[in-house]
Amino acid sequence: MKLKYKKQLIEKLKGMTDVRKHQHKIQYLLHEIVFMTLFAIMKGNVIFKDIQSWMIFNKNDKFLKKLFNYKKDETIPIPSVASLHRILMNVPNEELELIFRNYFAPFVNNKNVALDGKWLRGSDIDGQYTQESHQAVMNILCKDTKIVFGHVHINKFKKSEIPIFKDLLDEGFFSKNGQIFTFDALTTQVPILNHINSDGNRYIAKVKGNQLNLKKDVISKINEFVNPTQTYEDTDITLTENNKSVKRVVKVYQNLGADIVLYHSDFKNIQTLIEITKEITDLKTKLVKTTTQYLIANFKTTALEFHTKILHHWAIETYHYHLDMLTGEDHHICYKNPFAISILRSFSINLLQLFLNKYKDQKNILPTGKVIMADIKRNCVHDTQFALDLFEMKY
């Protein structure tokens, strides 16, 4: 059994600071609990009670004992549910996040980045920790590989998504070589877009109700054009699981004689205006719903390229869907300090995604014949060796 990369991960986890008092009395080692929690999540366990039950059933597992350097006659000590919750509550989030970022950094190109925040359900439930504020996490996703390579954890009493994102830009976490950012309308803010622009990076930003004056200016400027500079129509009509088809038309408006297409007193260097018309047809009722979306960008490219990059942004919504469906994120009541468990859930989903990236559209890879996220997860649940091998595969 290959242990190289799992051993490396264990060594990194061993380096985390353990804040528990009376270190000489500690029975449950931090790195063992964190790794076993990650593996329990990969095996389909969602809530603390299920994770702890899985640990009990596997306290004599040969692989785990070999990984943690236990002797054959020794048993891995397993905490109670309350102790497990308490241990994970006190994991140093910054150190675990750094381990996560370093682990997945080789698998992303850090060129096309999507950012989106997500509430952690249960973190504000009235209960033992009534004074805790609702917690959220901003996921940072590489759109090309669909791998989340970083998180920023948000306490809503302290910081919102907007200043958090500004801190990320100042931190230099992203590359400075033509980075392309896409995000929802909430983050279409003057300081953020101008900061990205001044760094020499690029953005594609949605314009919605949070920027009413900007939206009016965009629509007014588009109406001055006789025809779009370029148009791309999605010829491959996508069938959704609700038996609906989706068709998109992307229209790009640019100033061919200069860079700036729309002068704005606040937003700098608006070079492209984008209008996306989405037509959703219910194949049963034949009812058609049409919506129009507007975006701005500080660079020029083709309508096809904008279409591709905007579609890729929605990968982060798919990621959130996977977190809910494959790791039960919305069913996990975290209460206080839920961030360590949120990092471990992302770790689990990333391993599934890496396997999907390597074997997508190939046949006879899985027993079910399908290489999709749900079937990869099913194989993890029913085949422990398969789950173990996900750590050791060369992606």
C-alpha cells in the first residue's frame, strides 16, 4: 500500500499548534483526529456523531495504525462526540488553511479565479454558543481546474466579503501576471475593481441592482451602438436535469478606436460591455423564460472567450452544490468555530475533482462505468482502498 503522500500530509498536520493545556495528558493526538475526520468525510460521514462512530469502527484499522505508527496490538484512541467537536473547534485555522493551500497549489494555474462567499449553516443556531455570530467562508476557485485552492473565513460581526477581498489583493495571494477575476455583483465595488485594474490584472464583473447608476449607464451606452462589436450564440443547447433547455447569446460592445468604451467617474478603464441573453425553455410546457444580464470588463477579447470565462465562473456554484450534496455541508451544525471542518470538506471535494479531471469521459475506470462526482464519491464510500488511492494518484 502506497503511503508516500499520505505520510507527507500527516507530517504537515503534526506541525500544527495544539492549543490544549496539559500537553503531557493529551490522549487524542491532533494530527490523527484531523486526518481521520477528513477520511471519515470522504467515506460519506457528515455530522460529528457519524464521524465519531466511523472512528470507533476503524480504531483497529491496519492502514490507519500503520499511518500513525501504532503497533499491531495497539488501538487508536477515539474521543467522544463532545471531545471531537471540542478538538476540531480548537484547530488553528490559519495553519490548517496553509497546509490546504500548499497541498493543492500544484494542481491550479492561478490564472482564472472565481470568488464567492457561502454561509455556514448552523453557525448561528441558538444553542450552546448563543453569542456566536453567523459565520461564512469565501471560496477561491481555479476556474480552469475547478479546484478550490484557498479560503478566507469571515466573521460577519468583524468583516464582510468586500474588505476580505481587498485584504486578499493586498496580501499578494494571487499572481500579478494578467490575473482574471470574476465574481458576482455584490463584489462589483469601486475600490475592488480599481485595485484589480491598478495591479495590472483583469476582471469580469456583473452589474445588478447593487449598482443602479452603473447599470443605467451600461444600458444607455449599449443603446448607442447600432450593432454589437461581436456576437456569440451558444449553439449547443444544454439540457438541464429539470428537462429544460438553455440557450445563451453573448453580445460584446467595444470601442474599436480606443480602449475605454464607457467613461465613468468612479470605475476606471471599462473597455468592454457585455450583454448576455439567456433563454430557458421548458420542454414539457414549451414555456420560454428570457433573462438579460449585464457585465463590464477592463480588457478586450472575443465574444466566445467572454462566454467561456463567464460560464467557468459558475463552476464555483457547482462546487457549492457538491459541498452540499456530497459532504452534507448544510446538514452539519457547526456552532462555534466551524472553519476547520469546512476546510476538510473542501479537501475531500478537491480529491474527487482531481480524479474527475484526470479520467473524465473515459470508460471502464469505475465499476459503474461513469466518471462523475457522485459516482466517484460512491466508490469512496464502498471501496476504502479506492479512497486511500486518491491521495497517492499522480494528477
